[in-house]
Amino acid sequence: MTSAPADPLRLCVYATVAALTWLAGPLAVTVFAALGLAGYLRARRAGLQRSKCVLRDVRLVMAYLAALTTAGLAGIGWQCWTWLT
């Protein structure tokens, strides 16, 4: 019998906190969401199907974290654009 893979719920929580504190800057959102996404990708490859995250389905959690990463990158791009113009 094999044990279930570890659920990186903590990383999902960090990404959510970063999203709620957007004023800290999009860099925080990007870093935490990317860390969470990497953790869930690793856990998914190890066989994790259900998460303790509110979204439950690992695929939904990964889509959420990918969206946060994209939003963070867009925010970084926007800040760079406003600094240059």
C-alpha cells in the first residue's frame, strides 16, 4: 500500500494571501502563485487527485494558481510600462 502524496495546501494559501494583498505588489503574487503552481504540479505528478484547498480538484487549484501567476506577470508588466512612460 502506498501513502497518498503530500498536499501542498500551504502554497495555495500563500498565493491567496498574496492576491488579497495586491498592494504589496504584483511581484509577491507572481512569486507565491508560481511556487504554489510548482508544488501542485509536483504533487499531481505524484498522484494527488484531491486537495484540501477550497477548490478541491487539483486541476482547478492549478488553473487558479496559473491565473494568479498570469495576473501577477501582467501587473509587473504594467508597472514597468508606467515607469517607462
